[in-house]
Amino acid sequence: MILILHPNIDKSSQEYRELMDYLSALRGIRARAHDVEGAQQRLTEIYLLGDTSALQVEEMSLLPGVERVVRVSEEYRILGRHKDDRRSTGFEYNGVRFGQDTLHIFAGLCAVDTPANAEAVMRALTGSGLSCTRMGAYKPRTSPYSFQGHGKACLPYVFELAGKHRIKVVAMEVTHESHVDDIREALEATGHPTGVMLQVGTRNTQNFELLKKVGRQQDFPVLLKRGFGITLEESLNAAEYLASEGNQRVIFALRGMKTNMGDPHRNFVDFAHVPVVKRLTRMPVCIDPSHSVGTRERAPDGLMDIFHATAQGVIAGANMILVDFHPDPAKALVDGPQALLLSELPHFVEDVRIAREAYEKRAAAAKSYATEVA
Ligand code: PEP
Ligand code: MN
């Protein structure tokens, strides 16, 4: 059950205190307050967790400060879409708006190797009008003998270079809670030149303790990768862990499923689930064509499979693209075979623009046909 408070309720007010006193006396129920962005103003919502079946909607609506009550019986209580649910589907971070109706390209290095390569990528991004990137510092590798990422050591120059090239958000995987502190400290030390979106990778989708820790911080939004060997429902519940701990600024990433049914692609591309995730939840949806496809193979029409998969996700309404680029893929320390060249960036951006325009036309047509039927 969710109690949506009147917009003018202050947390230090008498009304708010009375409400929280009443809720804390309810047995077996935890009340958790979340500040969310409403259409016009910030709103406070109180989520009641536990068995709420004995509570009456009418009675709860009369409590001090409460404007509206939404009974949530379905899954994904916080991030899901529910009946009579008018909550927003997005958030703003460091001047960038993320929602189910926006689209951002996060092109960049799978793994940061040298400052020169990080800078070459960022310069190319700015040249193509992009202001977000991906820069892997902590790499979860299959083999303990493979390059594990430069970790904390590369953060200061990555952030400084991002600031220099006017990059607003850097997506960066964390595999341990201490990495969040490293990132916070490096941003502090460099004077906050950019923003960071924490990435929880596919190997950690069900690392519940990491999810709880990342969910408890409010400084950074989170990009949660779908687990490569679990159901969609299980991965969406993992996203709900982040939200139930307090962080609702979550983007859900499709990155392909591990099965040899997807051969010769690295993973079985799952971008047909873009509209499914948008229907079930209020999360913006990201696609990762690089980790899905995994190669630079090209179709007879001249387009690489990575371009085709990207277009398939974008034409289905994807809101974010995470894609690997490298100035010299042969020398990349991680995932070189799937990296696009910087010289291919303008074509990639143009191809995405074409697919997005087609999506917008499709969505407009859907609206006009719906009106005709009605
Ligand atoms: C990545 O994006 O660098 C990555 C390791 O992705 P995934 O967790 O989807 O394998
Ligand atoms: Mn990778």
C-alpha cells in the first residue's frame, strides 16, 4: 500500500509526525518514506511494507497529510505500474532527464585502459553532440588472470577528463559496496566535474547484499543489468530491491541472455522485452547491443549486427544505449572484438537517429489509430 501525501506536507510538521507515529504503531508493517518527483513538485510517498491486507484504503485516506492511497497487490510494488497510478516514469540527474520517453547514448570504453584512450573517446563524443559515456573501472572477469580494471586509480583522471569534455554522466560498474565510496571520494577530490550512474552488472543482478547497499545511497542513480540466466521477473525483482531500500532512480538494462541458442552472437538478443519492461514497470529501459551481440560481424547490407540490434531496441522504444567504443580495439584489454571504432561513431549516432524517428512515428500512429477506434 502506498500513501501519497499532500504536496505541501513538510517532514517537520505536526501532521507528518502524527502520521508516522500512527504508522509505526501498526504491527508487522514497516513504513518507508520516499521523496519522488511529481509532475509539478516533489512529493512524499509512504510505502507500507509487510502484510497490509487488514488495512482499509478509505480509513488510511483519512490519516493526517494523506492525499491518496494506492493499494498495490501486484509485484514490483515501487517500480511497477499499478491501477490509478499517476507516478512519474523518470528522474533528472546532473541536468540530464531520464524517462520512458527520452533516449540517451552512453558510448565509451568497456574498460578504461589509458588516459589517452579515455580522452580520445570523450573528445569524439562531444564532437558528435553526446554528453554521456561508459567507462569501466572495476571489471568482473571470468578468469582471475584477466585484466581486472584499473579500479580506484583511474577515477580521478576519468572524472577530470569528463569535466573537461563536458560529459554529464559516466556509467560505471561497481562490484562491491566499497567502490561506491571510492567513486564518491574521487568525485569530491576532483570537485564534482561530472555525474556517475552506478552499474550493477549481470553477474551481480542477484547479489542481494550489494543491491541493498547500492539501494541505500541516494547520491547516484543505478543502471541494473538483467541477469543473463534468470527470468525477467527475477531481474525485475532485483530492481525492486534497489527501490525498496530507497533508491528509485533505476534504469533497467537488457543485455542478452546466455544460451547457445543465440550463437553466433555472444548472447541471445532480448530487445523484444523493451516494451514489456516499460509496461510492467516505470523504469526507463536501456539496451546494451555490444554485450548482446559481441562481434563486429556485418550483414550483406553493410550494417554491423551491433547496429541492427541497436536499431531493433530503439525502434521498440528503448531509452538508453550502452555501447562499447575503443580508439584501437585490437589493443583493448577487455572486449575488443565487440568495440566500435571512433570513426564509426557519427554513423552510429545517425543510425540511432533514424531508428528513433521511426519509433516516434510509430508511437504517434498508435495514438491516432487508438483515437479513431474510440
Ligand atoms: C559491462 O557493461 O561492461 C558488463 C560487464 O556488462 P554485463 O554485466 O552485462 O556483462
Ligand atoms: Mn564488457
